[in-house]
Amino acid sequence: MAEPSDAAARRAVRPVVCYPTDALPRPDLPAYRAAREGWTRTAEIIVPPREARCFDVPAGHFFRIVGVEGPQVGDLNLWCADDLSERFFSGKTRALHGTHVTAGDRLWSNLPFLRPLATITEDTLGWYGFDEWGLSVHDVIGTRCDPYTHRLLSGDDYHHCCHSNLTRALAARTGLPVEAAEPHVHDVLNVFMCTGFSRETGEYLMKASPVRPGDFIEFLAEVPLLGALSACPGGDCGAEHSSDAARCHPLRVEVYRPARPPEGWSSPPRNAYAGRHGVSAAPA
């Protein structure tokens, strides 16, 4: 179609922020970080390459995802441990904090709960920022590699996509059959993954992650959490995923119990919206 005569004027309209967050309560990061003093490591979980493992984090405890041996990307799912129907909502997290998250940002749960599941308290890759291509680390824009898209694009089956890894891990942890566990697997936080969008085509881009052994991202569990982490078959995601071609490395999850909760901290309640959606209660 030919451009209209006012095309330039239409493009020149200035954007506005969809969700201004000035009124959003901010985590007290100094208090959260101070609570690490005297903490005790209570669990350590090794996630093998091209596999996933589940882990538990009580409310008010910390957990870290740590790079070991070599550069490796991870796909993270989180659920409220008391109710699997409450889970990480990547879309709303993206709307509130942007395409990539770092220290001070929160991972929010799905509707109708919409409360912080976890707060990022430390990120050793926070220095990366956005590079010349507009890429950054720890994205909430990708979904997770999955065997359905792989089948669609390649015509064959691959069983170690992150979606499948997370499904197997959740089934093993809960005792659910695989087909019952799968619907609980959801869009992820792409831990350590370096991604963005092409300005020319809008395509989802990735490049080799800057993560190195010893790098970590750390969280405070705002509610009791069940987590699942997949060590992506793409390794550092510098070339491809959904195959055995990339060199992959394990990831480590560490769980810590603080000597005392952060000063002033309490576990957040579910969202206060009443859920009537403008519909009056039915008469008795």
C-alpha cells in the first residue's frame, strides 16, 4: 500500500510508557541484602546439561542461579509452592520492568494473583546493560525452546528442549503424569541469555551469553516457591538451540536461609482486586 500523505507525522507521534510504575512499591534492597549476613546454605542443586531440576525455596529465603564450568543459559519457571495455578507471569513482568530484568526488579505472578513471587537482589551481569544491537541479559521476551516449534520448523522430534526438560522435572517432583504436568509449564525467565529485537525486522535475536563461571543472579522468595530450571540445549545460545550441537554446561542452584528475615519484610498478599469484573453478585 502507498504511504498516506501524513505518514511522517503519524510516525513522529511520541510514545508514552504503557504502565507508569511511580506508584509501584519498591523493594528495600539494602534491607534484603543485609539479611544475607549470617545466612546458611540449605540446599545445592546441580542442573545437568540439557536437563532440568526442581527446587524449593521457603518464603523469605534466598536462591542463586550460578554459572559453573562454562557459559550456559537457563530457563526458569516459578510457581507458588502452595498452589501451582499461581505461577510466573513473564508478560506482566515485561510490562512493568521492561524486556530484561536485573537487581531491584521483581518476578510477578499471573492473574488473578498478581503479586511478586521473587525479587532480584543481585546480578553479577548487571554491568552489561544494552549493547550496540539493543541486546541485554535475563530476558522476559522469549518463551522457551519447545519440541512443537522444533517439529514445525525442522520436521523431526527433539526431547531435550527446555519445555520438555521442565515438564519432566515437574512431573518427577510432583508425581503428576507428564501430560498433567505439561500445562503447568509456562513462559520463562531466560537466565543469562543475551537477546533483543532487530530494529529492521522485529525478529527475536540472540548472541553468545556473557556469563562466565562464578556469575550468578540472586533472588529473595517473596512467597513459598517451587522452581524448575532447565540448562538450555543451546549452551550459551550463540548459534542455535533445540539440538545436541552446542557445547553445554551444568548450572547450580543454591538456597540460603537468612538468620532473620529482612527488616520490615512480609510476604505479599494476593492482589486486592475483588474479581467481579463489573458483574454484580447474583441475587440470593
